[in-house]
Amino acid sequence: MKLLNALKHRLESLYACLKVILRRSMKNASNQNPGTTCSNMNEPRIVILHCAVTPDSKKKDPGFDRFGAEDIDRWHRRRGFDEIGYHYVIRRTGEIEQGRDPRRVGAHCEGYNYNSLGVCLMGTREFTVEQMESVFKLIRRFRIKYGIKIDRWYGHYEFNHRKDCPNIPMICFRHLLRKGFDGNLTA
């Protein structure tokens, strides 16, 4: 089954690359960025939510908002990445920070980087109201920009069963958003 899933993903990635090539061949080649290739193009169809495993509360750590995208970038580079793997990071204050350029393939969920956006919540299990408000802002933004609906938001653990990240029951999360958040999100 794992082999079939891996093969399916590879075929989906190949299909996405072929679509890019076909689209480019139909456009004026001079308008294309010559440095852009299939190997680094991202065509987001899903969003994968992560958590950073940093302190959850001011009681446990008075500097609990000290971590952000720059820190994750540094941690990922130490692990051999060329840059931060996530496209967006949401700080404990709710500030949304840009990580990797969303047009570039991420490095946040093995086997699913070529068609996804990676969003990382700072913290481990207890997220702030401000962070959830920022998630809702991104849901709206991605719905408009990429056509990604609520049903296409996943937790990292849904692709890697050795992970708990983002420590949010995503089935409930999606259900609550569909039922009560903002009617125009599911339209």
C-alpha cells in the first residue's frame, strides 16, 4: 500500500510538471522566468498545518513569543535544508510571517511538498486565540488565491502517522469551520 501511495504521488507530481510545461508552451516564452523549472514549482492544492514544538504558555516560558520564522529557518538549515521548509509561520501573537516563497516547493511533509503549502503554528498543544484568527485569515486568503477549500486543510499527522503535529483534531477542526465559521469559506 505504501508503494502504491508513493507511486501515486510521483505520478501526481509528474502530471503537475507536465501541466506547467504545457501551460508554458502555450504562453509567450519570453514572459516566463528563465530560472523557474518544474523541480522547484509549487502548485498548491492542499494546506498542511504543523506545530513547532516550542513553549505553550507564558507561565512556562515568559519569552514564549520569542520564536518565529527566522528561528525555524536557522533550525532547518542546521538539518541540511537550503531554507525554511514552511511557507508561513504563525507566531504566538498571531503575526503571520512569510517563510519559503509559496511558489517554491516546500520541505515540510515528505511526499506531499509539490502540491501543498506548509503553515506552522509556534507552540505545541495550546495555541492562542490570535493564532487561530490568523489561521482563519489564511483560510480566506488561500481560498481566494488558490481555490483551496476547508476540506483541503490537513494536519501533518494525517500524512505521517508517526507525528502528532499540529496536535489539533483536524476532522473536528474542518467540521466546525464548515458548520459555523464563515459561510463564504465553503462556497
